[in-house]
Amino acid sequence: MHLLLPQNEYIEEHIKRHGRRLDYEEKKRKRLAREVHRVSAKTQTLHGFKAKLHHQIQHAKKVQLKKTLKQHDERNTKTTTSTEESGTALPTYLLDRAQENNAKALSTAVKQRRKDKAAKYSVPLPKVRGVAEEEVFKVLRTGKGKKKAWKRMVTKATFVGEGFTRKPVKLERFIRPMGLRVKKANVTHPDLQATFQLPIIGVKKNPQSPMYTSLGVLTKGTVIEVNVSELGIVTTGGKAVWGKYAQVTNNPENDGCVNAVLLV
């Protein structure tokens, strides 16, 4: 009997083809949050040589964390100023001494972090109203006596990719109705002051929840990627820009269309 075993990077291949579970991000976040409590409980219960090894590992992690935090903080660097810059003449006995002045130097990590923070608030709508799960999902009761309540119907506008195929009825947890699926958005270019109807490529980030992002739910403030090839935007190197990000500025489920502003 010839036994077929999994070949090569079969897990990575499966993720590439079918993606991850819809609640993968949320589960990962909760697992990381629980990890601290698990380590704390382990630290309190271990004895003997195992405890010694465990404390060594934890100490090494703590040292590494402190080093990383120190790199991010502002640090003083000593720079010397030449005597030619200052107009006053120095006495002979002070000529060999280098004058030190402390200048604040920011590490590249801090500069990058500030840039990211500035970019975060450069969107047209930096703050949006929170949307509760009860508002987004409608509970569908299933089963013979309608006692099971594990299915959810999305009540907001959603974007679904081209090659999407629904799962079998007994396996599909989130239902995205055909009437609420959108493929195009009315995108306004802030510099040109003109609006174009452009096809949506994907949902980049929904500020409400990572789960909404993976489901493609479009709420006010969602950052989407649109196809701007027909606008003829070119980079400084002369290459044509294909996809650009835009932020949704309306409530699509109320208006029946998606209005967005291009992020330039």
C-alpha cells in the first residue's frame, strides 16, 4: 500500500491558495495577550533547575527589550565645535581642549515612527464613529428548531473579489448578500477636483476591526485600493501607477454607492 504524505511547504501553499481563517487575526491577538499571563503563572510555579533556566531566558528577553527601548528614546550625543566658528579668541592653555556641547539626536527608528504617526493622520477622516458588531452582523438562526445561532449576515456594503466562490451552506459562517456587494467606487481626486468611477481592487484597512477588513466590509473611514490606470498617473521614474489608496467618506449602506477621496 502506497501512503501519500504531505509534500514540501504544504501549509504555506494552502495559505496562499485559500487564505487564513476569518478570525485568525483576532485569535492571534488574544493568544499574544494570554501569553503574558501564562509566563507569569509558569514563573511562580517552577522550582529548582528548571526555574533557574526559565529565569535566565526571561532575563535575556528583558535586557533585549530595554536595549530596544533605549534605541528608540532620544539620546545625547557629544559633538565638538571648532574654535574658528566662535569669533572670540581662546587663551593658549585652552586651545587643546575640545568644547563639548550636548545636542539632541533622534535615532532613525524614532524619526520613522513620527513619520508613520504623521501619515496616519493625513487621511481625510482621521476619526470615525465606532460600529458595533450588532450593527454589522444580523444573527441567522438555523437548524430544525431554529436553535443554532452561529451564522451571521453582513448588513453593510462589502467588496468581494473576482474569483470568490461561496462555501457550502453548512460551512459558511458569514453571508455577504449579493445586493450589498460593490465593485466600483466614486473616487474624488483632491488636486484635480474631479470625480471618477473606478474599480475597487481590495480593502486595505477597516479602522473598526481586522475581521471587517478580511470580510471586505466597507464603512465610513475604510481605506480601499482602487484601479487608477485610466487616470494616467505616472511616477517620477516614468512608470504608470496601477493601484492607489482611497478613503471612504460616506455610509455606503445608506447611499447605495461608495464615495471616496484619493490619498495622494
